[in-house]
Amino acid sequence: MRAEPGRRGDGRAPRLAPGGAARLPSAATPLHPGAWWLWALSLGVAATRTTNPLLLALLIATSAFVVAACRTDAPWARAYSAFVKLGLAVLLVRLAFAVTLGSPLPGTHVIATLPELPLPDWAQGIRLGGRVTVETLVFAFYDGLKIATLLICVGAANALANPSRLLKTLPGALYEMGVAVVVAMTFAPNLIADVQRLRAARRLRGRPDHGLRGLLQVGLPVLEGALERSVALAAAMDARGYGRTAAVPAPVRRTTAALTLGGLLGICAGTYGLLTAEGGTYGLPVLLAGVAAALVGLRLGGRRTPRTRYRPDRWTARAWLVAGSGAAVAALLALAAVRDPAALHPGVIPLTAPTLPLWPAAAVLVGLLPAFLAPHKEPS
């Protein structure tokens, strides 16, 4: 005998929480989307601390394993493969620039010598063609792989975090901007899903889906569907009062603008100080002051857009562990870059083979923790 929808296996209704909402099992409760972004961005920060291709490949494998274990079948979950292709394209472009534009590295292992084009005096320091050395290609490969790893980590966040649920967690001051960003992020996945659906339907009917003719016959229904979704989205946003603001006194508006702008400038200056050796003394205090000012400004700015949240996502212990695992990877690799810079930055001149340092590699594997903590195939 099958249980009725909304009832448990014994025929009784599910237990209700004190507020009246059905209580979900903890294993099926979706993870906070902010935890996924903090985890992924922390892996990206760890990637900026090393040029060792073995560690970078380990970071990519870690993100791929977690994405394969925890992503859903929603359209945005397919973003990871797109970011992998984008990272590969960046790596190839970086190698192409190294070959055509050359490099100031004094390499000794010459692979080929391209015709060099003479340039005017005002373009000194730029070279087109010339010698292509192994050292130049290895240096470009390390640099391009680091950027590709950072992009792939961002792709992991896009594949794991539900954009609409992420929008619910934004403060009121960023709500309108967040809606625009979410719409922009979900446009491409929905467009790809429409193209795949229409091409499959044409194949089932025995009609061509490749070439210029197939593209033209698929493109029109795709654009028509995009227009219909845009009209429906505009009607839904208007019905929900999008763009309407509450009356706020002028002094509060000026204070909010000053705190938000000053806080963002402080965050930029503090981050720059942390990334440079000269700004190590002032970087952290300026960053903390900027974060505090920006938070106060966003809190005040939220008064202009009063709204309620239906069943807001809660920051649970699992969210802390997921975000903390990524932060641990970033902190340990930053420490390793200070303690043993030779292991995290293999030498190019003279050319040396990269080795896998044991405890930094073990630190990267801490990033696998979300694959065992987060719900597998998390509900969308």
C-alpha cells in the first residue's frame, strides 16, 4: 500500500515544526549557498598561492570530485564543464601569447626560432616572434594553469549553489542588484537547455539538427522561448513589487552611501595590501575596517527595500564545516608558501621537475570534506 503524498509511511501526517512548517530530515536539508561560495573561493585563493602543477591539478580534482558528488540536475549545475572549457581556453591563449610575444626569461633550451618582426622604438620591451624556449613555455604553462584553476573553482561554486536561494540570502540593499545578477547567471544555462531540448525533438522527428539550416530552425523557437520567459519574469517581478523603495531620510541615505563606498574602498585597499609584501602591516587592519563599514552600510541600506523571506536558509553546523574546510586549505597553502616556497613554486631557471610536497597535498585533500558532509545530489 503506497503512502499518500505528504504523509509518512505509517499513514500519519509529518511532524510540524513550531512555526507550522514540515520538518525535513537533516540529511536532506540543502546546504546554505553561501557556504559553497566560501568553499570554492577559498580553493581559488589557495590556487593563487602556488604554481606547482601537481598541486593545481590536485585542486582541480578536489573541486571536480565534490561537484560530481553533490551537484543537482538543475540547469545551473552544468556550469562546471563550461568553466573547465573556459580554463582550458585561457591556458591555450597564455601559451600562444608566450610563443608569439616571447618572454624576458633567458632560456637556454631553444625549441624553435620564429621570424621576428621589427618594431618601432616606442614599443621597446615587446617582441613578436624570435626564439621559443622550453623555459618560456613552462613558465607560461604554470601561469596559465593557475588562472585556469581559479576559474574552475568559481565554476564549482556556480554548479553547486542555487542562484535563487543565494539571492534570498543577500541583504536588502543588494536585492535589486542580486536579482539582475541571478537573471544574467541563469540565462545561459536555460538557453543551452532549450537548444538541447529542441535538437533532441528534431532528431526524434527525423529532421536535421546540424548545419546552418538546423541552426536557423532551432534558433527561432529558442529566441521565442527566451522572450516568453522574459515577459513572465517581468510580470512576476512587477507583481512582487520589484524596484519599490521605502521613504528614508536624506541623512540616512548619505551615511549609507558613505559607509558602503568607504567600506568597499577599504576592502580593495586591504586586499591589495595583503597581496603585496610592502602592505603586510596595514593590509589586515584596513581590510577589517572596510568589511565593518560595508556591513553597517548594507544594514542601513536595507531599510529602503523592506521585504520578507519565506523559509530562509539557515547557516548550520554543516555549512560551517564546508566553509571551514575551504578556508583551511587556503590558510595551509598560504603558510606553506611562506615556509617552503621552493616546493610551491618550482624553478624555471634552471629548469627543475616539480615535486609533490606531502603536507601541502594533504592540506588540499581537506577540501574533499564537503563531498561527505553535504547531501549528495542536493535538492534544488
